[in-house]
Amino acid sequence: MLYQYRKDYEKIAMGLFSLVNDLSNMDLVTQEMQWYNNRSNRMIYLWKDKSNNWAGLIGVEVRESLLLIHQIVLTPQSVNQKDYDEMLNELHDLYPNSRVVSSLDKRNIIFKWEQTIDRN
């Protein structure tokens, strides 16, 4: 289940952000968190898996009818397309009128998710 970021989730969010290769130290993680907090159209969502463990994070930017995925990360034990699909399905439910897009490095995850939607 997705949870919108709140200040009391800060340590969890920072831990999940630290799994991103480009955010290799806490200064970069802190800068990333501030980037999301500086605008009302940027949001962080944390994700709990079926065992109720914090297992993922999605960082998004809302732009008119687009939902731009800046970060999507799962804990090492949760990295699989099924969990990415579940996270993205829940995000799509929150923004049903927005098209989900991403940067090139996350495009494969989004493409595979889109294929599951097309079959439903």
C-alpha cells in the first residue's frame, strides 16, 4: 500500500533513497528529499509490501496530465516486476487521469507495467 510522505517517515524515505545508485551518500539523499519538499507538485510515496514491511518508494512530479516518475526503488529483497507493477497500479489509482511517464533509466519498468494494464 502506498503512503504519502510525512515528516515522521523521514528516516524510512532516506533509507530507501540511499538504495538509488546516484544517491550514494547522505548529502545527496538530503538534497533529493529537499527537492521534493520545495514544490507542491512533487511528492514522495512510500510502499508497504503484503507483509506490511516498508519495501519501496516512488518520487513523482505532477505536470498537467502527466505523472513523471523521477525515482522508483524497491528494497533488494523486493526487486521484481510484480512489486513494481503493484506500486504503479496503486499510484495510477491515485492519479487515474494522468499518464505515467519516466526517465529513460526507468522506462523498462514502466513499459512492462503498461503491458499488464493493456491486458486487463
